[in-house]
Amino acid sequence: MPRTALIIAVPEAEPVVGEWRERYDNARLGVPAHVTLVFPFVPLEKLDDALLAELRELFASRPAFSFSLTRVAHFPDVTWLAPEPDEPFRSLTERIFSRYPDYPPYEGIHDEVIPHLTVADAALQDEIDAALTPHLPIEAKAREVTLLVEDESGHWRSGNRFSLAN
């Protein structure tokens, strides 16, 4: 069944991480460099005009914010970039979950959600560290939340975009 996700796309990171993500993450499936807010979100069949209007209102009340991708970090099988500050991402995730409690981030499997930009789901941590660290920090600005929509083949496309307040 097709899924949805709410993300902050980070186009500023693409020149640095694009090739790695294409080879070792989900860029080849249409997913841009991003920090996930909530995945999975509502099933595709529940997306309607009323829900889209609620999301538009929810995000319009939150300010846009600047952040930096400052360091390479690791989960056991994932290499990622750390956004700083990470509080605005945490705040948005908490706000979404409080409004839509049936859709906890990552289906509730993590005790703590750590904002991150995934680079590779691979065991190339030292190589990625060496390649990316000289290009950090990457300065970025979160201006909108993007709804990603998966199709039946597992490919993703950017759906609606919801502006954050200026």
C-alpha cells in the first residue's frame, strides 16, 4: 500500500550528498535529501482536501528557520548528517504527532526521534566521513514542509508543499 511522509527537503545538501544517496540510499526512488519529520504518515487514501488544509494551517503557524549540517554521525547501519540546531525539527515532529497521534514517527519503534539527513544505508562509514567532512558545515534554510507520496512501484514524488511562516 502506498505510503506518505512529511519531510524538510534540503536541496543545499544535494551537491555534497547526492552521489552517495543515489548509490546507497533512496535518492534513486525519487526521495530528495531531507530531514524526516514523520514517516509513515497517513495512508494515501486518507489524503483529502480537509487534511491538506489542516496541514497548511499547522505549518503556517510555525516559523521558517535556518540550520547547519555540521557533522557526520552514525547509527549502527546508517551514516547521516546532523542538523544544528535540531530543536525546530523535533518541535515540528512533536506538533504533527500531537495533532495526528495515530501516526507516530517511525511507527513508534524509537524511544527518541533524532533529526538527521541520511546519506547511506551502508557500511562505508570511514569513507563517507572522509569524503563529506571537508564540505561541512552546509548552511540551509527550512522554508516549507513537503508531503512525499509513494506510488505502487515504491517510487516517491513530492506532493503538496506547506509553507512555514516568514
